[in-house]
Amino acid sequence: MRPGQVKPNEFELAILERLASKEPSIHAFVGHLHVLSREFTGVGSFTNFACDESAADAPDRQVGLDGLNKMPGVPNGMGAVLFCKGDRPKCLEVFTYGDNHWEGVYDGFAIEQTA
């Protein structure tokens, strides 16, 4: 990932597409997201997106990933949740399960369906 990348990366896009298949109302926004910032915490990350002023009065909601992110070097896998203003994505949180660490490298990831 290049510094200053303002579009979602392949990992973020895969999660966003999976979430949009669960919540089709957000699908129209996925291809037009502008990344404002990324924060890596050591156990996950927060990707903040520009959110149109017209969504200011929309209710806050969350869409959780219904699969497991399998990531090399993260034995327990990872989860994700998308925070939205109405249907507009505002922040994507990715997190590890257990006490696993993740430094933001996403090479070799796979999203598996959970039961």
C-alpha cells in the first residue's frame, strides 16, 4: 500500500463488497469512497471515509462481517464492522480475534463464510 492512498485497498474493498452483499443499500457508495485516514492499532485498523454532508442527519448504523478474514500470521482470524451514516460508509474497523497482532499486511487474505 502506498502512503497517501486515497482509495480503499484490495483488502478493504473485499470486505466492503462482502458487506454490500449483505446490505445492498451501501453498494452504490463502495466504488466512490475517498479514504481520509488509516490508523493501524497493532490488533487491527480503522479506515475513515469522507462522508457527504447530506448524511449528517441520517441515523448511525453498523454492518458486521458475516465471515472470517483468514490472514497469514493471524491464527485466530479477523473480523470487521462498517460504521455508516444511513447508507453511507463512514469508518471500516478491522480487528483480530484473541490476542493476535496484525501490522496491516494483507497479502494472502481470504474471507470465509461462517456458519
